[in-house]
Amino acid sequence: MRATDFLKNSAQGDWDAVTDHPFCKELANGTLPLDKMRWYLVQDYKFIDEFVRLLATAIAHAPTLADGVPMAQFLGLVTSTENTYFLRSFAALEVSQQEQNVSAAPATRAFQDLMTKARTSGRYEQMLAVLIVAEWSYLTWANRYKTYSADLPFWYSEWIDLHTGEGFENVVAHLRNQLDDVWERLDDHQQSKAATMFQGALSCERAFFDAAFANK
């Protein structure tokens, strides 16, 4: 069994809760209340800074240039196309600068802290574990809904588009392959630390979706 499949299976409850969350279902069919989408976007945008730092650090720790290039290309997309999506959505949904500048919610801070911990660990496998959860779980739920209604507003539809398609599938496959490749060279303690990061990231994802869906 692949290491990444083993890690997913070891946290199947959280994985299923994240990838089949009612928040995602309502987003995809356009019934998610706009206030919930605004809260989600504001809080999710607060991840970008730490996510970019984590991804950049993982690139720096990649064993070879060939290992780092796909992640570097993905970093370019996050800081361009995805960043622009957030800004366009804020404008379309009339999210003021003051609303964008609210403090990070507890669920947001928990994920920020985990990304910081992975980034500062100096361990490639720990960085990969968090990155894989963030991207693989999104690919999984978004693939459920990639055939959506043509009249779905862009702040819903483009969020699905950003997390589906061959390009994004290749990013997830590359991240998984990187962790699968290094896994057998890790000792038991290192594998345990990486597994803890993977499970912690899934728990954070679940808590974040729960917070967004409960927001009123």
C-alpha cells in the first residue's frame, strides 16, 4: 500500500467528513448562503500567506530540481490565479476591506499554526504531509462536483475549477509521489511525526469546514 493511502486510511473518519462535507455540497449547488461564503473566503484567504511560505520551504527542501519544479509552478498559480480569484470574489460579494481584516477565527489560527510548525520543522516529509492534505482533500471533494450548473456564480464555480482538472491532479499526484518516495527511508520516529502532521491537518480541515458551515 502506498504511504499516502495508508495515512488517509488511518484517518478515514476525518477524511470522509472533509471530502463529503455539507458546506461543499451547498457551495456546488449554489444554495450556500452568501454570508457563509463570505466568511469562508475571508478566513481561507488568511491561509495564503502561511501556505505560500510552507510551499516555498518545501520547494527549498526538495531533493532535486526536478522534484521542486512542479511545486514551484503550483506556487506561481497560487500567487496569481488563485489570489486574483479571492480579490474578484471579495469585490463581487461586496466584502469590505474592514471585513477582510477581521482576526483569524480559532479554526483558522489552528491551521496557520500547524503550517508554521511543519514549515519550521526542517523536515520535508512533514511539510509534504500538510500540503497533501490541503490539496488532495480539495481535489477529492471538488471532483464530486466538477459538473455543475452553467449558471453557478463564479465565486462558487471557479473555486471548484481551481481544485479540479489535469493540472491540479498532477500537482496532487506529484506531492503524493514525493512523500511515497521518501517514506521508506524514514525511521519509525520520523514516520510517526509525519503521520501526526497528516492527521492534524485533516482535523484542521474538518474543523474549518465545520466553522464555515455553522457561521451565521
